[in-house]
Amino acid sequence: MDTMSKEVRRQLQEAAEKHQLTHLERALPGSDELEGFVIEVTPSWTVIAECNRLALDGFVALRTRDIVKVRRQGSRDLMVRWLQREGPWPPPGPHGPLAQTDFRSLVESVSRNYHLIAVFEEDLDPGVVYIGAPVRFGKKRLKLLEVNPKARWASAPTSFHYDDITRIDFGDRYNTILDTLAGPPPR
């Protein structure tokens, strides 16, 4: 691990310990910059509680190696002050424990408590997101039964190579709405 990635991990760990609102930039061209509270950090994955429009909105798991810049906000930041006053504070983590040793263990642990996940392959196409229910966890690939924006299930699962996945989102309002409207995946 180079000096820069050690410093990034140190800053991420400190942001998690101090419950600091954090702005993250990644080395992936075209990838979104994200803002939230760091929940967990491992050499493989970093999980944040994402913030949008002065509200917590689900969780994002990012490859730690992609994070190149960490800007921590002060305790007087508007979002921090709002959450301290109106809650929840400190920002809660995901339901259930997360296994973050590799992508397969991470997505398996997430899928135990969240029906839908959003999968990003930003190295291949930063503008595309795939939303669906994980239906199979192979050695090298995830099979995801996708649901479209009209809350209709695909007829067959899509396969994703674990090494191509750069980010997953779960527990956010959009996925929760899709999950409710789509109902359980067809068998």
C-alpha cells in the first residue's frame, strides 16, 4: 500500500470515529463525488451513509482503492447540526452486520437485509446503474434479477463479474420505492 492510500484510509477511519460529514472523490473518470458519513472502512470496501438534500439516504459501498481524496467537514456543518438536532445521531449503520473481505461476502451480507441493490461498473460505463435482486453468488460472478424504473422484473438475470463492480447502493429511498412497487421477484 502506497503512502497516499495509507493517508486516505487513515482519514476515512478518523472520519468514521468522529462521525464527520465527509466528501469523497474517486479516481474513476466520470464517477460521482459522494458525501456522507463513513460507517466502515476495510482495505477492500468503504461503506458510507449517503447524504442528499439534508437527509440521510441509504448506504453506498465503494472500493476503498478508488478513493483518492477525503474532505472532512467540521462539526458546525449544516447537515451535522441538523442531524444532531433532528436525528438520527450519530448516523446509523446498515441493518445487520456487513462482511467486507471481498465483494461476494459484502453483497451476500447486504442482500440478507435489503432486497434490492444498485450495482455500478464505473470502470466500464460510469453513467449506468443496474438495480435488482441478487439471485446467485457464484465464485466470480453475481447474478442480479433486474427491475426497471416502472417496477417490472426482467425475465432473466444479468451476470456481473465481481472485479468489474466499483460500487453498490442499498437502503436508499429509490430502491425502497422500487422494491415496494415491484413486489417479490418472480420464481
